[in-house]
Amino acid sequence: MGKADLHTHTDASDGDCSAEFLLKRAKQKGLRTLAITDHDTIRGYLKAVEIADDIGIELIPGVEISCLWNNREVHILAYSFDTEDEEIESLLRRQSLARKARMRAIVKKLQDQGVDLDYEEVQAEAYGGNIGRPHAAHVLMKKQYVRSFPEAFVRYLGKPEIKNIETGYAEITEVLSVVKGAGGVLSVAHPGPMYTDTEIEDLLSTGIDGIECIHPSHNFDKQKKYTEMAKSAQLLVTGGSDYHGRSKSEYDPYFGTVTIGEQHVSALLRTSENRKRIRKDLR
């Protein structure tokens, strides 16, 4: 059985490597299946899909969508959807615009606090990818406001006045409807650091298909708990390294190690195919 990593990022969002580099490294690490789940964009996937077969990696369409649930931001992983679906394309365009508007508001808030930071600097750090707080963190490091990526969030970007800026992201109900309408499946991203058990149960009740049980932030006990939770509720089990690259995340060492088995990938793809078949029959 091959290994799969269903949570990775490229420079199309906040990763530090190209899609081609990621695929080649995945092959070196002995992975068979990969999902590129950039934040609110599939540009990394679209670049990778052209060369995945030549490199010898099975590539699954994916994206990590930021959305609103009970007036808070949550991250949902979407997989195996029709990447040419008009509703998916429209949703991701709006998400990208919302990210830009939010970053302008973040920069303004930091400027009001006396921080020498311009939106254009943060935009340049994104190199054309979907903009986010990690890009602002690296500008703060370059300008020596902080010495490390985590410090940027502790001192600036993780403060309540920043986190509470309105995002303009889509509501979770819309995300569920659009992704399922495109034949995709959805999983709660990295629940361990984010939610209580009651919150996870409430979140799953919205109609999400699975739980990211395997993640670097989950110790063995949490992996076991979430896996049992998924199985008891007949939900999909997903997982991956949350790889961003050496300079963007402490999860780099887990790439090729924090994986899931192909049986879970097969279950995910079966669910998607059934959803697509039903959609086709209804047309």
C-alpha cells in the first residue's frame, strides 16, 4: 500500500516551494498520492496536474477553504471536486478578494500602532499567490520587528484586534453547498488545536464528510480519538503533513512521515464519485 499526504501547500498560497518542487520531493519521500491544498486557490494544483503523471504521483484536486461558522473562522479541506465547476471558480475568486481586503485592513491596523508596513510589501512577499498573515509575518521578520515566524503572530498578527478583523469569507453553508455541488468532499482541518470535542461535533453536524485525524499537531492519543470519532460517525479519515516548506512552517520534517493509507484515499474518492454520479443523473 502506498502512502498519501492530503495536506500540502505551495507558493500559490503561503508555501515556499513551487508545485513542481513539491511533487518531486513527494516522490523522493516515497509518497504515492498527494493533494495540494493551498489556501483558497487551486493555482498550485493546476500547475502540478500537468506534470504529476510524468513524476509518478497520483494528484487529487484539493483546497483549504477559510470560511465562517458561528461567527468564527474555520478551515475546511475540500477534495476531488470538479476544478472547472463555475460555482467553485466563483467562490475561490471571491475568497481571494476577501483575503486582499482583509490584509489591507491588517496593514492599516498595524500602521496605526506605529509599525512601518505597506500593503505592497506584503503583496510582494506573496509572489502572486493568495495573500495571508504568513506573508505579513515574513515582512515583519525582514524589517527586524521580530526574530521568528511564531514571534510575529504572538506580538502582532495573533492579537485579538487583528484576529477580529472581518474577513469577508464565505459562510460554511455556502462552502458545503458549492463543493458538494461540484462532486467534492470536505474534511475538518487540524481540529486538535482549534476545537473542543463539543465544537467538533457541532461543526460536523453541518454536513462535513470527514475529519483530518492525522496531522503534526495531533499526538497519538488525539489521532486515535479523532479516528474513532470518524469511524463511529461513518465519516472519512483524512490526514497529512500540512507541509509549507522549511521557511514557512515547523511541520517541514513531517513531510513523507505524517501520512495516511491508500484505503482512506479510496474511500474519499468513492464518496466523490458517487456524488458526481448523482449530480450527473440529476441533470
